[in-house]
Amino acid sequence: MPPRRGLEKTEKIDFTHNMKYYYAAIGVIALGYLFLSIGGADSFTSLTLGPITLVAGYLIAMPIALMVDFRKKKAVPAETVSPQTPQEKIKHKL
């Protein structure tokens, strides 16, 4: 069966390149909970260091792991760029 016109093969999104950042964020969050459990109720680690580490893990490390794309972008040569308007596409095919 021939491919339909106008439907291009789409690339699948690959999230595996950010897995090391995701695991680092999980590690920071786990470290924050570990700091909360160390010491007594009045210790520096459970009152200050643990909550700061958790905030950093949830509000800084996790969004970085989810949003940042460190892949190199491929440059598209000028002659392979498709025309913008439908009229130009028709002229381009002729």
C-alpha cells in the first residue's frame, strides 16, 4: 500500500537520554528524606538540611530531568526545507 500524501513519517520521542538526570533527581529526593530521618527532632539535618534538599530535588532537579534536552540538534540544509504555503508546495511538486 503506497503512503498517503501529506502524511510524513514522524519521529518517536526518546526520553531515555534524560534517565541519568531523572535518577540523580530521585537520588537527591531520597537523600532529603534520609536527612529528615537522621538525628533528633531538634537537629540541623532534620530541621534545615532535609527540607532544603527535598525542595531542591522536587523543584530544581526533577524539572531539569524532565525538560532539558541535551541532544545535539541536526542542521537541516537549506535545499531540503519544505515550502511554507500550500501554493508553494504545489509549485514545488510541479
